[in-house]
Amino acid sequence: MWRLTQEWDKTFPKSDKVDHSKVTFVNRYGITLAADMYVPRDKEGKLPAIAVCGPFGAVKEQCSGLYAQNMAERGFLTIAFDPSFTGESGGNVRYMASPDINTEDFMAAVDFLSLNEKVDPERIGIIGICGWGGMAINTAALDTRVKATVASTMYDMTRVNAKGYFDADDSEEKRYEARKAMCAQRLEDLKAGEYKLGGGVVDPLPEDAPFFVKDYYDYYKTDRGYHERSLNSNGGWNVIGCESFVNQPILMYSNEIRSAVMIMHGDKAHSFYFGKDAYENMIKDSKYTDNKELLVIPGAVHTDLYDGGSTGAIPFDKLEEFFDKYLK
């Protein structure tokens, strides 16, 4: 675990409407997770609570903290946490990911909130951003204590690892080559005595980079969103960090989720297909469609729902309305 930083080191300004503190909790794998807790100052009694995480490869000092602080200003006790193996959270080796462990990270956050004396355990929700949007839906399918879930500008990380961007590598041959390369890298890492990093967002930015790469660069590599502990801002995940994602699809049984789920996505985001397909799969043959929603943000690209972009694209009023309704 990193030393828990006590000074304010976020990519967004500190609010004077909430009290901020650092907290830790342990998941069922014994990994200690670090979180920022935001408590509204003008609320009495047991509060509704929200756990926030994401994007995939970010830290709580970036987007998840912004969401958490904003929702705390609106009356919710919130935590923004670093997942296992990243940021200020524990877990060795560093910069690994796991569909199972990362879903457990969300469930451990629900454990923590459920036992917090300031929280009403019957009114807990979660927000997942980018790759953690998929993890949030996966958690909602598993954790019956979660009453409301928002997946913002979501990725299905298992799909993109198994099939490539826009499903362009969806073939047995492409998956075989990917698996073969990972297996070779495992041996190289062991011989080297360290895990090779895959590299974060490309820097310098090539002139012919696809738009979505430029979109990521504009957030992670500039003053807008750079953070020293962010994987995407720096060296990225280990090359083999997401190896198991190829064979472990998430979002199974999403159409059995009884609690409320809202998937929100910009219609100009390269990742929009993840959100649309996840919503369609969630309502297909489902008995629980009345509390499911796909909220499309016109004109928004992927990172606009990280921090609002230049237009304030994050619909915080809509988020407040959604959680007020389902955490009442």
C-alpha cells in the first residue's frame, strides 16, 4: 500500500460543502483498499450512500473522486476507492486486474458502507466509470444489497480484451495469438524478475492517432486529468495484467438484476456500443425492466463523462434524481 496522502492532491477543487477523510477497508482476498470518504455537512441521521470507482486504470483522485464529491454535495455519503493493486490500495504485485477481484472490490466497498454508523444499509448504490461501469453492472448482478447502479461511459473490459476494439479481433486465430503472446511474456517477466508495463496513454501523441486515443491523451496526459499514481497517466497496466479477462466474460445474468440500473453514455463516444449492448442484454428476457434505463448524452465523447469536458456533460441532476428515487 502507498502511504495514504493526507494533503489534497485531486484533479478537481475541494468542496466546502462536505467533510473529506481517508478510510480503508479489506476485501475477501485480504487486500486493503484505500478510499476518500465525502460526507455532506448539512445532513442528519442515517444517510444513503454511494461507492464510486473508475475509470479502468485511473485513481480516486481523478474522475471517481469528482463524482463522489459532487454526489456528497447532494446529500449522499460517498466513497471513491482505488481498486486492488492500484493507487493507494494494497495488493502485490502491482498493476494487475481481475474480473473476480475487481468485482469483489465493489462488494467490499458495500460491506464498508453497510457497517458504517452514518449509513442506512438499506440505501446503498454504486457508480462505475469506464471499465468500472462494466464491473458495477457485474456487481449489481451478484450483490443483492446494491439498490441502485449507474454505469457511466462504460466499457466491458472482458469483451474488449477478447475481441479487440469494435470487435475487430473477434476470431479464434486472433485470440490464440493474443494468448500465445501473453504466455511468452509471463516467462520473460519471470526471467527479468519484474513485470513489464504495457505503457499508459501513448506519449508523445502521434499525429495519425485515432480520435479515441487523442481523447484519452487530452484527459490523462494534460493538466486536465494527469495524476502521478494513475496507471493511464504513466506506465499503464502490466502487459499480462488483464490476461484472464479474455476467458472470463462479465455481465452474466445481468438480465436477472432486480435493482435499478442506469447506463449513461455519450452518443459520440467510441465506447457507445458497450453501453448500448449492455443495456439491450440487461433487458432481454428480463422480468425487471421497469427500473432500467439507457441515458444517452447527445454530443458527448468518452472522456466528457469523466469530468464534464468543456460542456459540463455529466448530468449530475439526473444522477441525483435517480439515486433519490431508488435509495429513498
